[in-house]
Amino acid sequence: MSSSRGLNMREWESTAKASATAKIINMFNRPGQLDKIDQIKQRFTRKKGSVEALLKSAMQQQLDGVRTGINQLHSCLEQSKEINSDIKITFNLFSEVTRLFESLSDVRDENMRHSQYVTARENLKHIFTVPDSVEKTKQWINEGKLLHTHQCLRDLENSRDDLLFELHKLPNQSPHDKSLLKAYFSEVEVLSTLLEKQLLFVLSRTLNTVRKNPAELVTVLRIIKREEKADEMALKQEKQTGFVPPGRPKRWKQMAFNILERSVESRIEGTQVEERQDNKLWLIRYLELIRQMISEDLRVVKTLCQPCFPPEYKIVERYVTMYHKSLSVHLQEIIQNGLEGNEYVTMLSMVFKTYHSEEMLSHPDLVEFTKNLGPLLPPALLERLIACYLKDIEGNYIEWMQNALKSEREEWRSSVAPDSDCYTRTAAPIIIFQMINQNLDVAKTISEEITLKMLILSVEQVIKFRDSFRDAIIEFKNKYFEDRKQVLYFTQYMIIIVNHCLQFVELGNHLEKQYSSSLFATHVGDNFNRLRGTYIQLRNEAGNFLLEELFIDLDQHFEKLLNSQWLTSLDSLETIYATLEDYFQDYNRLAEANYNFIAEQARYTVAKRYLTAMLSRRVSFKTFEDCTKAAGKIEKEVDRLTNLFSNLCRNTEMKDDDEFEAIVMLSEVIKSDDDMISFELHRVLEKYPDITEDQLLRLLNLRGDLSRSDIKEKVANVDRPKVSHRSSIFKSLVFPKNVMNLTF
């Protein structure tokens, strides 16, 4: 190793010399440096001295550290030798412990006897006076001197427990001695039971006691608190020695809370003094008594009990919880037994409104203790209760609506004409919506959530009622058309029915405005839209039933249009005109919207029937003069019908499509010259692109001056416009099957 270290030193020295030589060569390559050689030599000398000083200082510090370490190692070695010597001495002493222990056995036995004698002497007075103390304690219990009773009981228990503990400490315990001692003190446990019963009696009457004699309640609570401390000491002693006194722990504090809870349950249950069979308003009376009792009791607890109970008991919060729990359990039992009718409202009002109102738990004196209480009923049970309530209301809706419909049906078939007021203010819709408003008013006294559900249910029931109402209308219509003599006032009552439908819409709109707040509007907007759509559709259907009677009377007269006698006769149109005027005298009793709908439907149907008669080929005009004359008569009749409906219609808005204009345009085709027929047909197609080729053939077939080949050619050569999705009156035309086949 020394040779390798020497080799390294030589390498370092040669490297240093080479580095110094290179540095000197580099330095003296520059001109003028030789003149400064003395200065450079001095600088390097100073630098060398400084480095040597640093090396000496570092070496000195290392040497000092090594010296200190060596001194500490010597010191540790000396201490280790001393410790080793002490350990040997200690081990030698341990060998003497067994002999010493055996030699002190007499001392230990004497110490045990001395301890027992001391304990016996201390409790000698109690041991000899146990029977007298027991009798005196019983007397104090009977006299209600609870503090004296408890003090004497504690003395007896302490004496018994000390003696039992001394027996427990003996290495060879005698079961006979222990049993004998327990038997001698057996009356002590009897006294403890008697005192417990007395405390329970006082606690069970806490609210009465605190009003009349709060000192008695304070005494009971002091005794309970002392017993709790005794329980803690007994449990601590058990952990340390394994000995636990008889009857410990007593847990009288938990016993006190249990009896308070049972007394609360008794007050809740005892308030119900009536059943449903005794009084229909039994639930209202019971819940009102509960409200008054709980409010009063909790205020007594806050003002009188709180100063008597230890603060850690938090007696106000505990009483609030007990009343809350007991009331919840009892209400759940009532609900499980079943509710009827308005009892649902009473129960829900209690849960949602009264219970958390200022009249009960949110009273200013109580709100700080009750603000964090949970719901009175479990959410699942509450949902079932609401569902049962709504189910009951739904049953009422169905029953009431069917009764209202039954009355309406009987009135429709009566032999007495309806009163003038019945046309505009019909009974059934008003009755139904009055019922809805009553239920909603009741629901508003409970909660917004139930009001919303009630509103949805009510609207849904009105929508469902439409099916029964429609069936009744169809039955009424069918019975009338089977034999029109069976129903004397079909038109009048059908007018009432049509007004019925619109009134459902109007009352629904009014109800929607009442509940147009953001909460309700978000949830029920679609329901009200469905209600409107449903009853507008039924209004349209009932309106068509009403017009069906009119057009059945007009059928035979429409059959006479454009037949062989039509050109020279005015009877058919005059009859149609007079019949329309007559029926519209009755239709004046329709509500304005209904009247306008009926008028528009009648106008459309008249034009449709006229077009059907026109294209059914009942007549053929042989000459051009006949065609011109027929076209002129068609235009006059259409003009007269147009004026009639202009007078009948109250709606002054102009329609984009005039059905009668279609008839006039077809008449232009009938009276046009041969050269202009194609042009007129083109005009018709531009206006009514959905007119079919068959309908055009039927139109030209009225002209007897054209051959079949000419008719077919003219129709085939007419340029049809681009396909349009717009429908016109021609889309609805249906021709009788017995009309001659027009295939060319």
C-alpha cells in the first residue's frame, strides 16, 4: 500500500510540475512580462504561503477531532466496565429474592389479617346495626326523605362492598364466607329496589312535580348523579382488581331517561279518547289536543325543567326528541289502521303545516331546540300517505263526474226544452271545476308539493272524463238518428254539449292562470295543453254531430242539384237556403267561438256537397247555350250562398281559400269556348293542384258538346304544376259508388 501511495504522490508531483511549466510558458509568451518577473514571483510566493497556512489549519482541526474521539472512546470503555460490574452484582441479589419471599410469608399473612381487622373495625358499627339501618331506611322511604334514604343506603353498600372486596383479595377465597356475607346484607338490595321505584315514580310525574315541588325533582336527580359516579368508580375498580360490587352498575341515569320516554308515550297515547265510530271528527280533535299538549309541555320543560336538570342532560332537546319520536310512532299506527275521507287532509296538514308552525314546534320559545328536527313521518310512509290521499280524491272525482254526467244524460232525453241560461252556463263543467277548486284550496292549506300533485291529478281526471263524455254524446246522437222522434230537443241539447266542450277549455284556461307561478307552470303546462287539445277535438266532433242533423235534412235537396230538372227549377236551392237560415237561428245560442266553427264547417260542407253534386254526372248539357245557362245558374246560386254565409258568419277575417270560389272556377270551365277550355283547366290546376284527373274528367263530362276522346285529350294535355303539399276541398270529395264509370 505504501508503494502505491508513493507512486500516486510522484504522479501528482509530475502533473503539478507540468501544469506549472505550461502556465509559466503561457505567461512569458506575452511581451513585457519579463519586466514584471519580480512582482509575479512575489505574488506566487504569497499565494503559496496562504495555501500552506490553510493546509496546516485543516490538518490541525483533523488532529483535534481524532484526539477528542479517542478520549470519548476511552471514557465509554470505562463506563461499560462499571455497568458490567453493576449488572453482575444485581444478578447476585436476585438469587436472594426467593429465599427472602419465603421468609416474609408470615409478615404477609399478618398484613392481610391486619387489613381485614381494620376494615371490620371501620364497618363494625354498620355490621351490628344493619337491621336497624334497614328499618330506618324503609321508614325514610315511606316519608319521602330521599336524601337520607340514599345516604344510609350508601353507607350500607359501602360496608358490604368493603368486606366483599377483602374476601376477594384473599388467595384462597371461601364461597361460603362470601355467600354468608351477601345473605347478611341481602336487605340492602331490597332497599335499593325500593328507592329505585320511588325515583321512578317521581320521574314519571316530572311535568307535574316540577310545577308543584321542583325541589323533590332536584333531589331525585342529585341521587341519580351520585349513583352514576358510583357506577364509574365500580367499573374502574373492576378493570384494576376484577372485583365488581353486587348490583353494579345500576345505570339509573339510563333508567331515568327510559321512564321519561315512557311517560311521554303515555301522554301521547292517552290524549286519544275517541274513535271514528264515536265521532267523525275524532282525528281533528285528537291532533288539536296533541298540539296544545306538546306546546304546553315543551314550554314547561324549557322554563321549569331546564334549571332542575344537569346541563349535560340537555333535557329540552331530549324532551323534544322524545315527543317527536312518540308522536311519529303513534301517527304511523293510526295511518296503518287506515284513514278515510277528510282524515287524510287532517293528517297531512298536521305533518306539513301545523307541526312545524309557530303554533307548535316553531313557537318562539321552542324554535332554537326544534329547528333541526327531521320529518315527522318517514319519507316512504309519507309518500304512501300522499298517494292514498290522491287515490281517495281520484275516486271522488270519478264518482262525482259520473254523477254529473248521469244528470246531464237524463236532461238530454227529457221532454222539456232547456232554459235559455243553460246554453251558456252549463252545469257539468261548472260542477266539476268547482269540485277541483275546492280540492285545490284544501291542498293549499297543506303544502305546495301536494297542491301541485292535486293540480296534475285534477287536470288528468278532466282529460279522462272526456272519454265518458264522448261515449255519452255518441250514444245520445245514435239514439236520435235511430228514431228522431225519441229525442225532442236534440238540436238544443247538442248546442249545449258543444258549449260544454268549449267551457271545459275556458275553465281550464282560468285554472291555469290561477296557478301560473313558475313552479306550477313548469310542471303542468303540458297537461293544460292536452286538456285544451282534447276538448277542442271533442268540440269539433260534437259540432259535426250537430251539423249531421242539418245535412241529413239537406241530403235530398243536394241530390236534386244539377239533375235534369235543376236547370229550370229553383226549389232545391231555396229549400237549402231556408233550411240553413232556420238551423242557424238555433245555432245563435252557441258560444261565439263555437258558432264561428259551426259556420265555417257548414260553409265548407255546403261547398263540398255542391261540388259533389256538380261532379256526380247527373246531367249533361248538350249545347253550348245550355252550358252557358248552367254556368250562369251555378254562379248565381254560389253567389247567393256566399252572401248567406257572409251574413251568418261572425268571423270577419278573410280566408286564404274560399270553397265557393272553386265552384265558380269550375263553372268557368263549363261555359268556356272550346279553344279556352285548356286555359281554364290550367287555371284550375294552378289554384288547386290536388284536383284529380278523374274529377277533371267528371267536370268536362258535363259538357255534352264534347266527345269522350276530346275530353280525354284535353285533360291529358293540361300541364300540371309542380307537386304541392297544399290540400284543398277537392281532396275530400267522395262520389257515390253507383255513379257511371267514367273510364275512357
